[in-house]
Amino acid sequence: MMKFNWGTGIVLAFIGFISFILYFIITMNVSEDFEHELVTEDYYAEELAYQNDIDKLNNAKTLEENISYEKSDAGLRVKFPESFNYKNITGKVFLYRPSNKQLDFETAISLSNSYLLIPDNRLVDGRWNIKIDWQYKGKSYLFKKSIIY
């Protein structure tokens, strides 16, 4: 019978540790539960969309007056540039609530005057990310802001 000493203990500990690590490496590589790719399938399409957003943001920087907003009792009032004919403004407003995905919503821009009112009952107090993707006479603009309502 072999005598169990500290040298044997260290060798067994190393073998146990290596087995443990190999088990996890094999499990991570084989199991489909851990399939997480960093690059999306439509990487180039997303890159083009992102470049499109950059172009729209740059267009917005060239405006003499950009979109502004203010909180009122009725809700969030989003004001479009006064120099533009509001009847020709189209696009979408996206409101994202970082803390609660269920509160996110988007609405089409249809103006009866130079501002858009997002009703108070649609908005919960706190932080919102607002993204307004809008067009005027064939030119696209983008307004992005993180706001506290």
C-alpha cells in the first residue's frame, strides 16, 4: 500500500484543479447555452445605419436653431425650429426609459403647430433618453438627449 505524503497531496491537488478548469473550458465551448458572439450577423448593415445617424447628427449641427424641449403641466413640449414650416416636418420620436423597458414608446411626428406635446400621462418622472429622427424638405436630422422628466 502506498504511503500518502504531502508530495502526493500536491500532485492530486494539481490534477484536480486542472480537471476542474478543463471541465469548464470544454463545457463553455460545447454547450449552446454559452453562445454569445460579440459581432452581430448584420455588422456592416448596422455600421451603415450608425454612419447614417452620424450624418443626421452633423446635419442637425448645421441648423441655426435646433430642437429644444421644456417640461410643462401638460407634458413634454418638443419645439422644432421656428424658421421651418412645421407642416413639412416628418419623422419619429423615440422615448426610452433605461430603468424600465415596458415604458418605452415611439410616436410619429404630425404637427399642428411648431411643437409636439408628449402627454404627461405617457411619461413617468425620472431619466428618459429621447431620440428624434426627423426630416424637412428631403434632409434628415437627428436629435438625441438624455433628459430628466
